Amino acid sequence: MAEAIDIRELNIRIEQQSQFVTNLTTGMNRVIVGQKHLVDSLLIGLLSDGHILLEGVPGLAKTLAIKTLSQLIDSEYSRIQFTPDLLPADVVGTMIYSQKDETFQVKKGPVFANFVLADEINRAPAKVQSALLEAMQEHQVTIGDTTFLLPNPFLVMATQNPIEQEGTYQLPEAQMDRFMLKIVIDYPTLEEEKQIIRENLQSKLPVVTPVITASEIVKARDVVNQVYIDEKIEQYIADIVFASRYPDRYGLKELKGLITYGGSPRASINLAKAARSFAFIKHRGYVVPEDVRAVAYDVLRHRIGLSYEAEADNITSEEIISKIINKVEVP
């Protein structure tokens, strides 16, 4: 009974402290037409201190989305266009010799911002990708002999173009695993498309003003960590990830030959964190199985290795995740 009262109190507190999410969503919707899933995913990444890999054809407002979010949070935004001739120093920064002072001075790179858009990350060679991924993982950059901490919050949204694969360097699995979520976005609906045309034909697009500060987002993360996850939900998360590794243990023998490797422990951690943030976005103080199911595809789609057999039969990781979610017992 005491626990039920605690949950009720927690629920009321979370409901009050998550009000800024509504302001952020409203602000995003003023500029971005549709793409609700993208907006929700950006907020999940932001509140869970995770990074996002975004796959979609050009022109789906990927750049506009992260730029708008940074404006709403009154924070620094930078965009790095990844190209085959990019160097790690172009991302993290370098030492420059000053003739006037006869000393080397640090010139910080574009990675020193709260929101970093890594546009077409698969266009740059592995050296550059790993420089960015190190910054993502460690939240710090070493230039010369000095280590610099990156600003907080720090969110990287990397984009990939799924169509044009010529002259691209595929992200290795270990680097893909660093991204909390992989979002696949599609074209808008017919009605949304008409609205996009209408808005873009007007003389000026809507302008948003900050509704929250970066330091308030950092405080909000502490509140997100208070969202209650029951032991049964933890078991459910572990079962989903284990079913991707050992499908035959969960009565999914047909998947055994289709998966080369399943989700890593990072998948379990990120599934729990993302479910928690999703509950917070829904102004709820506790996680329910639907929250886990809502984020499972984005957390797992880049963490399941498909065998040649699966690729030959055109089976996608989404289909495998669907089978796992439909089979694993819901608490």
C-alpha cells in the first residue's frame, strides 16, 4: 500500500515536472509538419543522454528538426557536413601556432556545441567517424596534451542517406552500437505535404523562441531517472534482448539461422533508459510494457546482425524484432 502511495506521489510530481515537454513539442510542431516519431525520438535521446542515428531520404526536415530543438532549448548548435576529405581535426579541433605569441593555441572544432548535426556520417572515412564517436562516448576531446569536456547536454544526431551508397563508408557494428536509437523516417502524408507546400510558399517560416535552458534539461534528466521501473519490466526488457541472442530458448527456432548476433548489454540499458524517457514524455511516473514496445524497434534495429540467409530472403531486422515482441511474454 505504501508503495502504491509513493507511486501516486511520484506520478503527480512527474506530471508537474514534465510540463516543459508539451512546450517543446508545441514549438517543434510549429516548424515541423508531421514527423511526430522523429520529434518524440529527439526528446527521448535528449532526456536519456543518448545519441541518434537518422536514416531517411533527403528533404525530410532532419536538419530543421535538430536546429529547431536547439533554438527551443537556448543552446549552441553546429552542423558538420561529412565529406570524404574531412579530417578528425575538422571535427574536434586542432593546435594552431600563433606567431604573435610564439605559442600554440587551441582552436576548438564544431563538436563543441550542445547539439551537433553530423550530416551524412557515412560519407567520411573511419578515422573521422571514430573521432566523433569517441567524443560521443567520452563526452570529452583531447587536443594536443589537453583534454576538454564537451558542453552538457551534448546530443549528436547523425544522418545517413539510404539511397546513395556510392563513395560511402559503412559504419562498423561497434560504432553503430554507440547510437542509442536508429530512427528510420519516411515521407509525409498527402495532407502533410500540402501543408508543407503552403508554409514554404509564405514569405517567412515560423520563428521559435527558447522555452527552456540547457541547465534545466540537465536537471530534468535527474527527474527522468526517478521514473519507476518495476522488476517485471526489467525482466521483460532482458527477455526481449536475450531472445535476439538465443531465439531458440524463446520458442523462435525459425530465427536461429537468420541472426548472426543479437543485442549487446548496451541494448538492454538503452531499452530501459528510452522506455523511462518515453514514460516521462507521456507525463507518467512509471514504465508500462507499452513504453518498452514503443521504443524497442529504434533501440534494436541497428543492433541485430542479419545472416546471408536473412538477406537472401529479404528479411529485415524490423521483422525479426516484431516476431520477438509478439512472442516474449508481456508482464
